[in-house]
Amino acid sequence: MNLFRSEEHIDRWLAGARPGATVPVDRLCALAHAWWGDRLDPGWRPHTRDENQAILDSLGLTGPFWRLP
């Protein structure tokens, strides 16, 4: 994962290469909270694949890159 200041910064860094998935930092933060936010709960259990996919989908992280195996 790389963090960039702007789309222009991404374009310069890629130097003409095709980008992978890009995510604004606010959505990345929302993903982190949704994915990891319950880990300290006493009744915590690992999320299922479907639950994790639902997290991605709910945040608009869709398409082939975001499909879990």
C-alpha cells in the first residue's frame, strides 16, 4: 500500500503505468474501522468471507480487485 497526496502524485509515481485500485484515505479509514473495529470485543469471532465481502461492498469497494477468493 502506498499513500499519495493527490491523483496527480499517483500519475507522476506511476510514470505511465496502469494503476491498481486507488482508495481515498477517508474510505480507507472506514474500511479499517469496519474490518478491525470489533477485534477487542469479548465475543469476537473471525468474520466469515461473506461478512468481509459485505464490508467491502458496503464501502463501494467493488469490482474484480475487491472480490475475495
